[in-house]
Amino acid sequence: MIPAMNSGIQGGRSAVVDLLAGLVAFPTESLSTNLGLIDLYADRAARAGAAIDVVPGEAGRSNLHVRFGPDAPGGILLSGHTDVVPAGSGWATDPYELTEVDGQLRARGSADMKGFLAAALVVLESFDHTGFVAPVHFGLSYDEEVGCVGVHSLLDRLAADESCAPAIVVVGEPTGMRLCNTHTGKVAHRVDVSARAGHSSRVGAEPSAVLVAAQLVACIGALNSSGAGISANVGTIHGGVAVNVLAPECSFDFELRFEAGVDPTEVLAGFWKAADDHDEQLTAVGGKVASEQVMGYPALAADPGSKGVAALERLVGTGPPGPVEFGCEAGLYAERLASPAVIVGPGDIADAHRPDEFVEPEQLDRCVEVLHHTIRAFCLDADSQE
């Protein structure tokens, strides 16, 4: 078992809660600015002795790379996203003010995943980094909630740095502090079908964009009965002008989720063949089928027997690692850095993305304990370990 929270951590739980309150006060909803949070985090990390690299992204957003310890391979990389889903309505408290209610710390992002961001920085501030023999990297990203789209510029920077080769990547998504080593991958596409408007009585002789789109949507639905390891969904569809008009336009969005070992290109081959066939027919009347991939990230399947994952299993103490039901940035980190990646963090995903989102203080305590002992195990020399 992991010992109780280390008494050398300045302020203990109150320090984590205070920082969490500061982080959730930034309404960093996806596609909106996160620069205030990045500045706060970078300033505190720099004052604690970290090397700071702000990686600009889309307008008003940035990634952040923080490194404590030597500029050398090994060590660990912690990862978290700064964006949150919109607060929406139905809250009993202000979603952007951390409020304790019945022992719960409520705010948008408290579980997903600013609780992890707060715990990690407080732990890192408690160490004498001059004793590190391997670094602790920390990557903070933006726009994760809309498909892991913001992290790519950060990964480009890290992958180009030969000294950034962590022994393990720890992504702090809310798992109830249960160690997880697999998640599904995902691709999402937008499909636009165009034809030529006409009288609806001509439907037997001329194409309708809506009817063509409907056939393609049926192809997507059929994938769900094609075998294990995938799920396919059409989330939106829009088209047509009136019931007596052959639809000149129709658009739909679909996603495919897949397990590790499944090639999404192969799964979608039949769909794209159908789309090409329809495109050829529509070209004759000045129409077409066009598509765009709007997002995608790979599945994760970290070997539970690898040295880094096995070490985390011992440190976390929740038994063999298992899956999470959601996708996240772990697969991207594993792919780009060629390092094993795991997922473990405070809070429950079931409490995220809804009104009155919360994290329990005991979960933050547990996160502090696990991170403290993980950093000691991976980044300190033998003489400094307990």
C-alpha cells in the first residue's frame, strides 16, 4: 500500500484545493482562450525551478511544456488538458467557482481534469529538483474535448526533442485513481452530397442528395453488425429544401470508434467505395460527394507487462490495469513519443460533462500520494528513495 500523503508537501490538501479553485475560475471552454490559465501555471512552475516552453496554438490558445529536472532521456511525462466542455444550465452553484457541497468540490473541470493539474503542480513544487536524475515533463494541451485536436503542436515539439524520451506517460483523466492502459481510437468525417434541384416527380430519373446521403448513412449503420472492436454513429444530418423538391444538398457527420489492432481504413473501405460510386453518378449532373476528416486519434493498448506499466501498477495499487470507455490523448502520446502510456487520475468520468461536476477531496489526496511516489520511483536516485 502507498503511504499517506507526504508531510513534506507544503500545505497538503489545502494547497491543492486552493490551486484547483484558481484553475476552475478560468472558463476555458473548448475553442475559447486558455491563456490566463497557461500563464498562471507557467509562472508557478517557473518559480518552482521548471524550464518553460509555451507552444502557441490556435488563436487565443496555447499548449505548455514544463520540465523539472535534467534535460535528459527517461523519467516520466504527465499530461492533462486545460479545456472543459461548456458549463450549460442546471447548476446549483456557480460552475466557475469551486464550491464545497456535502463533501464534494464542485465546478466545471474539477474532475475533468483540473483536479489532476492542481495535484501534479503542488507535488512537483514540493521536490528539490536538483536531486532528480531523470526529468518530469508536464504537457498541458487545449481543445482536447473536441477531438484531441490541440495537442498536435505540442507533440510536434516534444517528438523533435531527442531528450524527451520518458519511460512512461501518465495521462490524468478521471479514472477514480484506477490504473488504465487501453482506450479506443476514433476518426470523424463530414460528408457533403450535392445534386441538382428538381421537381420531386422526377425522383425516378434524377438523383436526390438526401436519398444518396441516406444510402451512405445506412452503410455506416451496417458497420455496427460487421464484427467486434468497432462502433459507428451518424451524429448529424441536414439537407433538402421542401417535400416537393429533389434535394440539392445534404450533409452528415459520422464517427468510427475502434479498438487497438483495428485498422479504421480497412473498416471504412466499403463505405468509401459506395461514396465513390455515388460521386461518379452525381458528377454527370454537376453534383458530387465530398468528404473531410475533421478529427482522429489512435487507440491505446499499453503492454501491462512492460517495465513502466508494471511499476505504475505497483505504485497505484488498484490491481491489473484495465480499459477506459472514452478516448483521450494517451494514444497520441504513445504513438508520437514511442513511450508506454497509461491513464490514471482523480474523479469519476461519470461526474464529468454534467451540471454540478465534482471531485472528492479524498481523490485529490490519493492523486498526490501516487504522483509523489511515482516521481520518486522514476526520477530520483536510489539514495533519495524511501
